[in-house]
Amino acid sequence: MSVKNAFSQIRIIQVAFDWNRLLTLCSLLLALACGPGGDPAQEHRKRAEAYLLNNQTQEALIELYQATRLRPDDLELHLRAAEIFSQLGHFSESAGFYRDALSIEPNDSTLLLLGHQLLLGNLPEAIEVANELLENDPSNAQAWLLLAEIALLNQDVKTAQAHLLQARKANPEEPEIDWMTARINEVKAAQAHTRNPLARVSSRLWQSTVQAYDRYLVKKGERALEAQLRRAHALTLVRGRQDESLRAHQSIIESPLESYSPIQKREAFVRIYNFAQRSKNPELAQAAIDRILEINPNDRSAWQYQARLYDELNSQERDEAYKERLTDSADQTSMQLVYSEHIAKTQGVNSAIAFLKKQRLQNEDEAALPAQMIDLLQREGRLKDAQKALNEAGLNFSSETSIQILQARQAFLAEQYASAIRLIEEIPEYERGQVGFQVLAQAQMKLHLNEEALQNINTGIAYAHDVDPSSLRIKAQILLNLNKNRQAAATLIKLWKITELTSQEQILLAGAYYDSRTPGVGRKLLTRMLSDDPGNVAVALYLYRQESANPSRRDFLTLILDQALAVNPNDHDLLEALTDLDLEAGAIQKAMARVEKAISKSNWLGPPYLTRARIHLAQGRVKPARDDAERARLLDRKTAEQSYEIQALAYLMSADPQIPIALMEKRAQAGDLPADRIALLARLQLHLGNKNRAQELYEQALAAGSRLNHVKNDLALLLAESELASDLKRAESLALSAVKAPGKQINANDTLGYVYLQQDKNEAAYWKFRYVIENTSDPNPEYHIHMAMALLALDRREEALQSVHDALALDPEFVPATQLKASMELQKSDPAS
């Protein structure tokens, strides 16, 4: 295929635009452009650049398209169009403009270089161009470099190095060879960091990177500003050259950068601001903000950066700084919006809304002001007030994208996920912004459409000039949902580079390494967190859950949990975990001594009595176990579920369980048994296999007013075994009610998943079982067998077999697991069976 002739017909973002509407608009614009006076193409170009500064991307793209049609032979204009379309994520159309430019100057080496960046969003196009160039000239250094860049995008360092070697043989003086050398080093470092975020990359690697960028700049490479920024970053990682890094960043800030576009300059200043924040240099951060505001005084991101700087001041200094800025920038809507955030934090949302209403009186046509009011109300959880504000805003701003996105978010917050998706999908892709893509992805996640959610959040990130940390957080969660744990870890590391990870996010990062079978990295992350905060209960318990199956870790875990308990002496989960470790080790006296100490210090708390009851059960002392369980229930009603479970086990462990069961049955028939004791009797009958009687008793307990959650859970489980559609429907209703109770409700979620399985709602069942397995603190082989059943129903046999193995790892003698494994192996050897 000829490079000259290919893609001569431009395809303007066919997915994003309404094509008929675009043609009509283009015809009108061309008619206007062809009127008397001026240079029509240049006017379109100027308008496009102005639109870009205000983030009006749709209008900018249309203007650029008009300009290129009026000047089909303007090389620089086509390259600018290709650059902008590529930056906004329209890679296919960018490739079209680039190929048009290439048809104007087929042998221009600079043009070939620019093609590297413009084509990389569309790898098949890039590979085709590179191979075509090499077919015509096997020593074309630019083509080899393009292939090296593609290899790097695929994280294939070895292939990239091989292509770089070919490029160096072809033209050793080519500046881009030094650029590629530095990029390969950067990818090596990123890969090492993904493998272990705590590892230190060799200072020599970064020194080599700095030297490569130095050579590139000496040779006057085309991407000088980007090279300076990357060189400055690399200097921060070279031992003893951090001061040089600061001077390099300051030098860029102080340069006029006259030859660069506003977008390029803004991106550079944003990166310097981020560096300044990481290095805690408020003076440099302020200089970067000032340079961004020089480009666009109404840049909202810049005002948000300013607010972050003000947050470091004391309250009086902060108020004075805002007052000064408001005086100097009273007409900047973005400043008003950011100031409203400050008011909301310090005086409350109502005060912030009052301020915004006052501003709106002076600027009734500005949709951003009512949009901010709605946003504040939604984040406050005041959905009724937000809906009222949306209705009012819809009267004047119904066509405003910001209002449409907030309508979608309102639907999402109201758990109307399908409606939220529909509302966002009605907005052209290029107008959705990061918030729109976030709402869309989150709604799709709620409906278990994780592949679609991942595609959309990636698109939102690709469109963004500044990546919103929320987008990376959503992406990481989606990847975890998809079991793409390595990619989730890489995403969380990217997030770590631009903001501090919360404790929960660091736990998620550690979990991603555990799940991707690199537990050593996960363990190091968690132990580092505990070294900084030994009393962090969540981290200590997460580490316990990940490591408790390994007997060699028992002493290590006991030390970690003891340290956490010393800081949090009344935390029952820590006490339970330590007790489990002691019981598994046969150290019953040690476990009893610890719980006795806890009770002596706080004998009015119920949960420690539950723990002591469990120890009594382990010793076969059923009467003290029942007494402690009952004492816990009387002291704390929240312990009732666990109390009755222990009491049921204690009765079943007695010399003759039929005696207490008969006594309770007699009282039940006489109508003399309280609702919760009826539920206890039902649980006993269920344990003994008397399902019909258990079901009758659970119905009685429910009718008598028992609020125990396991009543609904167990009854749902019994009804789920029925073949009647009405029973299955009631089972679903009961299970849904049970999972809404406070806490994680592991058993109730497992029951709901089982009900879904019986209803052939296999995808919903899969997600319920996944939640159960990921959140339980007491691994149970039955959960994994349920997961295997769901996976088989979804025709995911390999994953199902892995779930069976997971069940057997917990209990090698678990009969349902051995039976299912045998059945799967038989079916594999004899499909007809």
C-alpha cells in the first residue's frame, strides 16, 4: 500500500460525533469561512487554539478540520491537527492527518519523527508504517526507532533494545537514539518498581538516563522541553544530584518557552507543580501555578492546586490568602468554585451554596455555579436537595454537559445504575470529561460489566490533560475485579506517584501482590506500614488473614497482633485472631490467660466473653461455654448472633443433645419459648439434619419477631433448595434483607449467591461468592465449592477447578470438594459422561 495515497479521505471521529450534524455544521462554517476578507484557514486555526485553552474540545476539533480542508497542502497545519487529535485520544484520525502530511513531504526526517508519537495510539498503523519504511530502506533509523517505541509500549525491553541497536547502526548521530536509550532505562525502572514498589532502582541506571538526555539536548533533539523535564526527574533519583534537579525545574519555570504551544507549556508547569508538591517546595509550586494562570487565568485545575497550597497554611493565613486572591481574581469563575470548596470545609455546605448563589446573581449565564451547588449537595449525601437543584438548573442549562453528567451521577447515587449509564452514553464521548467516565465506569462495575468499565475509564484517562486520582482508583478496583492483579498493582503505583495512598489503598496494593503470587512484596508493604503504625488494626488483621495458613509464620503473626492489641486493648477482632493462633498451636492456657486479662480490665464488655466461650468449647466444657455466650449476649445485644451459634454448638457437644432439644420443643409447643430461643432450637434441628422441622421453627421465630439475622439467612438457604419459583423468590427476598444488616455479612452473602445460583443468575452468584472469599476472616472450603459451581455454570472450567483445589487446600477431606473434583476429572476424560 502506498504511504502517499493511503488515508487520503479523513475519517473525523465517527464514533464520537453525530456525522450528519457534523456535515451540516461543517458546511455552514465553510460558507462563512469563504466570505470576503482575511485568511479563513488561519481564522479556523486561531479559534481552534482558543477553544483548546478553554477545554472546548469538540469545537476545537471541528475548527481544525475546517482549516485542513481549506489548506490541504499545509504541512505544519496537518501536523498540528494530528497532534491535537492524538492528544484527545482520536488516534485513528490522528494517523489520517499524519499520513496526509507524509504525502506532502514523504522524505522529511522530522516528519517521520513526529509520526512516532502520533501513531503510537494506533499500534497496527504504526507497525504498518514502520515496516513499509523498512521495506523501502532497511537502514531507516526512524523506522527502527518507531518499532522500538512500540516494543516499549508492550513492555518488551529486550526487543526494544534490539531495534535500538539497528537504529544506532543506521545512524549513530540520530538524537532520537539517545532519547530511546533514556526511555528504555525508564521502562526498566518502572518494571522493577512494579515488581516491588519498595525496591530501590540503581542510581547508575538513572545516571545513565541523565547522560542520555544530556546527549539528546546537545544534539538539539526536537523534543527539548520533554527531555528537560524527564532529565530533571531522573536527577532526583541520582545519588547526590537532587539539588541539580531542583535547579533544572526552576530553569524551566523561568524560561519563556516561546516556541511551545499553550498546551505543551501548561503540561510542563503541571509536572513541575507535582514535583514541587512531592519535594515539599511551596515556592516552586507557587511559581508553577502562576505560570499556568498566565496561560489561562480561569484554569480550574490551577486554582485547585492553589487551594492545596493554602491548605498548608494556618487558618488565619489561609483566610487572608483567599481574600487577596478573591480581590485580584473576582471575575474568575474557577476561583469562585474553588473558594466555595474552602467555605464548605470550614463553614459548611449551606454557607458555600449561599456564596455561590450570590455569585450567580452577578453571572446568571454561568452553568458552572449551579453545577457546583449540585456537586456539593451530592457529595454531602443530600440527594433530595440535589435533585431539587438539578430540576432548577435543568430549566436554564438542560443542554449543558456538566448538568447532564450530574444528572447521571444523581441516578448512580440513587442506585439507578442502568439509568446512569444511559444518561452518560447520551453525551458525546469527547464531552464527558473524567467525571462522566468515572460515573459510567462505576455504574458498569455495579452491574458487573467490568470489561466495559475498564475500557471507559481508560478512555477517560486518555482524554485527560491531568489524570484525576479518582480515575486511577476506579481503574485499580476494576482490575482487581477482573483478577488482573499485576495491572492493578501497577495502577496503584501510578496513583502513589501523584498522591499519597490511603491505608486501605496500600492494603489493596499489598493484596494485589499476594493474589499475583508474589507474597514477599505484599508482606514487605504491610510490615512497613506496621513499623510506622504498630496499632493499625486493619493492616495487622489483613496480614494475619494472608499469612495464617502458614504455620511457620505463627510466631511472627503473634508478635504483630500482640503489638496491635497493646495499642487497641478492647479490639475483639485482634483478640479473636490471637486466640485462633493459640488454639491451632494447642496453647490453650496461653489463650485463656490473655482473654482473662482482657475481661479483668473491661468486664462490662460482651465480646471477650464470647472468646472465652470458644476456648471453653475447645476444652469440651459446654456448660461454661453456654454461660459465657449468654453473658456476652446480655452485656451486648450485638453479640446475639455469635452467642446463639456458640450455645447451639455447646448443646450439640453435650452428652445427649436430644435432652435439651426435647425440653425446648416442649416449651415451643406450649408457646412458652421466646422468639430468639425458637431460632436457637431451629438451628439445633438444622444441625441434626431435621430440615423440615428447622424450617417450621424459623418461620415461627420470624413471625414471633426474632431479629436475628441468621433466621432470615438459614430460612433463605432452606427455601433455596425448593423447586418452587415462589420459594426461590422468597428466599431471594430474605437473603437480600440479611445482607443489608450491618457488617460484612459473609454467610448471608454466600446464601444470596447460592440463591442466585438456583435461579440461574450465575454472573450475580459469581460476584457474591467472590465477595465472600475476599472478605471472610474465616476461610471456609464451602465458599470455594460454591464459587466452583458458579464458574462451571459460566463455562469457566479451569477457574472452577482452581476453586476446587482452593477448597481442598483448606480441608483435604472436604467431601463436596473431592466429589466435584472427581466429577470434573471424569467429565474431562469422558465428555459424553
